[in-house]
Amino acid sequence: MNPWYWFGYHSSRLLAQIFFRFRILHRERMIQSGPLLLAMNHQSYLDPPLAGNACDRPIYFLARNTLLKVPVLGPILPKLNVIPVDQEGIDRRALKKLIEVVRAGNGALVFPEGSRTLDGNLQPGQPGIGLIIAKTRAPVVPLRIFGAFEALPRGGGKLRFARVTVVVGHPIFFTDADFAGGKETYGRLSQRVMDAIAAIQLE
């Protein structure tokens, strides 16, 4: 864990605990070594750093490439394991980089829905995560975040003091049989992950 990541990891958690009474439930379910995909619903800009706090090791994140052009913040993001992605269409370069880091034994966060929710509810999963699973054969730990939409909704402007909780679900492991069936496999794998996220309850 490099100094930049260490600082971001601990400071984000501390600030979230102060402002949002942040907590992580069932952290013991997390896989802490080897290739891993974290899959979480997407409620707000708060999601990536808070999801990262569910894991003891550094993980990689996808973020839109325009953020790297933001003064001060932009040069820091690569040090926080951010992989820039062009949101105009399918960015095959970013996808390839994400697959490479997972195959190398790292963890990465993906949002199966693809974009932040407009109403706080779960959205349909996109086949992209199914493709990543098929290419890496990595296990998936489903996460579900509660309260982030209330704290910072899409298009909502100011932060609100709502309690935010990340609940860690049971890991999903795959066998060769899960990858039979061609490209339609991607949608099936994505749906399996979304079903696992939907099954997570706030305890």
C-alpha cells in the first residue's frame, strides 16, 4: 500500500465515520488475497473509497478520464490505483488494463449497473462485469451500499448527513460450467452478481 493510497484509505474512512456514521458489516467475508472482483451497486460518488475500505489490501478502480484533468486531484488519482476510462462508448483499453491487474492477483471494484442510480433503486446489470469474470475467472465478492444515495444523490448537489453502511455478501466462486454458452454467458454472469447484491439486506 503506497503512502498516497494509505492516506486516502484511512482518511476516507475517518471522514465517513465522522460525517455519515459509516460502518462495514460482515467484513470477515472479504477475500483478502489473490485475484478478486468487488461488485457493488452504485449510488453516489462516495461509493468507490467506501467500498475500498471493505478490503485490507489496495484495490483498483475505474474512473472517467476527465477526472485526471482536474487540477491537484488529477495527478494523484493514478497513485490511488485509478484506471481512467473513456465513458463515450466501450473503452477497450481500460477494460484490458482492468483484466490485466486482476489476472496479476489484485482486487478491483466494478459497478455492474454501469452508472449511478437516479432514484436510489438497483438498476439492471450490464454484461461488462460478465465479460470481466469470464476473462479473469476471479471470484466475486458482492457488496451493497446503503445510505450513500441519501447522503449524496446524483444531481443532488450538497452532502447530507445520512448514515452510510456497506454490507459484504458471501463470495461467489465459479466453475468451468459457468462459462459454457458463448457471449450470452456474460449477461447470465452479470445477472447472477446482481441477484447476489439484491439479496444483501441491511442488518
